[in-house]
Amino acid sequence: MEIYNLTTKILVYSIDEYSQDIKKLIEDAKLAAKRAYAPYSGFRVGAAVLLSNGETITGNNQENAAYPSGLCAERVAMLAANSLYPDIPVEAIAIAAYSGDDYTSMPCYPCGSCRQTLLEIENRFDKPFKIIMYGKDKIYEVASIQELLPLSFGKDFLDK
Ligand code: THU
């Protein structure tokens, strides 16, 4: 038997360490969280996508009385960005969550389905992008979705 150990590299930041551009992106994600439609969970998530043309597209979770019909913030933002700008690659996505009466202390991580969607977009443009997960106490950043979704199923399996 062999054992393969996989490692994930997470950069842990405080807000002061970020450039103005990234501070703005995080702020956009935080504001988007407040506009979420989350009457069932009360857990409001915002995402802000920075494109390489400088545009920022935001989104938030949109819930539904038939629960599985709802959609997470990351997919709302990313899919809107791709539909508006199909040829423009992504530089970064910032994610923030608001629960109760404040932003969460710890970062909010994308769910499994969102990770798979982010992987598709990284592969689509053949370009990794930063994923910045905001929490009041700590901000986590990874350089690529590969860090959050090892052993992933992507387009390589379907190439003929
Ligand atoms: N949610 C997101 O929008 N993004 C995440 O990364 C985690 C979960 C949403 C889905 C649902 O509307 C609510 O948070 C509770 O799961």
C-alpha cells in the first residue's frame, strides 16, 4: 500500500494587509451579502468577482421555498459574470457571510457544488484565480480552486 498526502496552502490575512483593490472587492462582497434573499436560513452570503477587464460583478444567495431550487452567492455572481463577459477571465472572487446581526467571525467557504462551478471557470479560461474568504477575525485566501478541490473531476476526463 502507498499513502498519498495532499496539502492545501491557505494564506491567512488581516484586512490591513490587502491592496485597495482587494479591500474594495471584499467590501463589495460584504455589501452584496446584505442584499441576499435568505428568508429560510437567515444566512446571507455575498460574492464579488473581479474580472481582468477591471469590472466587478456581485451576487448573493437566492433561496426558494422549494429549498434545492435556491442558489448560492458564488454561483449567482460567477455565472452572471460569465454570462455578461464570456471572454473575460476571472482574477479573484471574494466571499463574505452575514448571520444574525453581523458578519461571521470565521471565513465562509464555498460549498461543494460551488467549488465544482469555480473549477469549471478556472478550466474554461485556463487561468487560476484567487478565492478570498472573508471573516471578521481572519481572511483566508487560496491561489486556485485546485487547493479546495483536489482530485477533481474536470474536462480532462472528457477530452477525446
Ligand atoms: N450559501 C452560499 O450562498 N454560499 C456558501 O458558500 C455556503 C452556503 C447559502 C446557501 C443557502 O442559501 C444558505 O447559504 C444556507 O446554506
